[in-house]
Amino acid sequence: MIVGVLRLRFRLFGVTSLKEKRKVVKAIISRVQNNYQAAAAETDLNDLHQSAEVGISIVGNDTRLINSRLDKIVDAVEEWGLAVITDSEMEIIHL
């Protein structure tokens, strides 16, 4: 079993409240889950309204496929333009 883990940190511009932040983060998470069949959740920076962190994971049996799907997720999130990615970290774990 191979697990691909991706951590994305975002800067949210024009967001002035936690309610607005939740709307943007929820949109990112739901698009990732629906389009890429990946697990996703907000993982940190919960109390900051202009920053967010989302964790994404994919389980499979092909390292190249998982790596490719995680790369596609990063590209798609950038294309959506909902937030600016300020940092990303990817790890492939073989169990």
C-alpha cells in the first residue's frame, strides 16, 4: 500500500472573517474530493482568517500514479484562483 500526502498552505486575499475563510476552504476541499477522489481537510491555521492549511491524501498501489495525481491537484488548485499557494509539501509513504 502506498499513501501520498500533500500539505498546501494558502494566503487568502480579500477575506475579512472566518466565515468567508470557511467558504473558500470548503470550496477547495470539495473540488479536490469530487474531481480527484482524494481525502482532504483543513489541518491547521484555523483561527487565522487570511491563511489556511489543507491536507490531502491518496491511497493506491502505484507511486507514479499517486505522485502524478498530487501534482495535478496542485496545478488545479492554482488554476481555480480561490487562494494563493504559499507553501506545499508532498510525501509518498510505502507501507
